[in-house]
Amino acid sequence: MKIVSIVAFFIVFSFRLIAQNHLKWTFEYDNTTKKFMAYGRIDEHWHVYSSRTKKNAGPIPVSFTFEKNKNAKQKGKPEEQGIPVKLFDPNFDSEVFQFENIYIVEVPFRVKKATTIKGIVNYMVCDDKMCLPPIDVPFSVSVNP
């Protein structure tokens, strides 16, 4: 019975973390621009950190990792769209760059033939009082050039 209680606790805890993500993602590939696109809708009062935030500043900025694919090759670095807010974050005692409401990134790819671009986006969401643990969200986008 004790084991069942422990397992139930971790299941409920995991669902609470997922429910507290505060960021909904949409992924696609634009055949016109030849770019992988990621759109993140951030809940009100929450934010994510731009890749412009220095690695040693404390918060974990949004980052993308793509699986190797012989039919699709990344041809440049992820390019965040929009201008992040630059501010001093007292929670991390450092200068940071953050996005609120929406996060958009484009990544150029050369695609040889129909394939699927797969990977993981890693980030943390914060409000003015707390940050949630870093989150990994897998993605998979079918591409038919």
C-alpha cells in the first residue's frame, strides 16, 4: 500500500508540473522561407529567457536541439523574432533578456526530400516570484519540400 501511495504522489506531482507549464508550443516548417518555426504562447504574468541571456546569469534560456537527419540539415543558428526585454532580475542578481506573451524562433534548414525534423526545446518559465524547473518539450514536424 505504501508503494501505491508513493507512485500516486509522483503521478499527481508530474501532472501538476505539466499543468504549470505556462507555455503552449506550435511547430511547423515554412517551405517558402525554408525555415523551421516555433511559436510559444506564454501565459499572462509569466516569461521565458532569451538566448541573449548570458549562460552564467542564472536562468535557463530557451534552446533547441535537433536530431541528426540525413535529409534535413540545419543551416544556421536559431533566430529569435521580436525584441526581448532587457532588465536586471533581482532573483538572479544579473542582467537578463526575457520574452513575455509570445516567443517566436526561426531556424534555417536545407531539406533534400520529404522527412521529419525532430528535436527538443528546453526552457524555464518564471513569474515575478518564482521559476518552474526546466522543461523539455519534444517536437516533430513533417516536411515535404
